Amino acid sequence: MTSFVGILLLFAVAGVTAAALIGLGSVLGPKQSSEVKMKAFECGNAPSGDARGRFSVKFYLIAIMFVLFDVEAAFLFPWAVLYRDLGIVGLTTMGIFAVILGFGLFYVWKRGALEWD
């Protein structure tokens, strides 16, 4: 249990700091609200349309592909660190993994999933 004392201390300091900053912000911050402050804010532009509007399926498809290839990058880093220790078996396994992902990327590219209309 003594090996976790540093981690617990770090979490305690982070929690106290977060609570102190939130508390100070609510106590010292201005409390004047106006109609302009209560309006929805969209990146500096005036809000347009309903917030519950429907998105195209392509939006979700591209988001899923981003997550997929982001996870691929997460698998590549540990492999690169242990590349010499894994030998030819590790190289072959990662090669197969990269080829499968390459075929997947080629497939969605040819199907037009990456085209944004």
C-alpha cells in the first residue's frame, strides 16, 4: 500500500486544487446575467436552427473511422518501442495488422465514404 501513497497524494492535491478553483470562481466571479449572456454560443457565430437537428450518416461514419485509425496508432507505439525484442514474429504480426487496416481504408475510400457532400 505504501507504493500508492504518492499517487493518492497526487489525486488529493488535484482534487483540492479543482475544488478551490471552482469555489473561488463561484465566490469571486461576477453574478450579473443578461439576455446576451444567456443566449447559446456557437463559435462566435449567431445560433442557426435547432440544436436537435439531424446529422448525415456520413458524419458518424467518418467519426467511427477516425476512432478506428486512432486506435491503430495507439497499437503502433508500443510495437515500435518493443520492435527489436519482438523479432520477426512481431514484424509479421504488425505487417498483417497494417495490411488489413490498409484494405479497410481502401474499401471505404472506393465506396465514397470519405467524400463529404
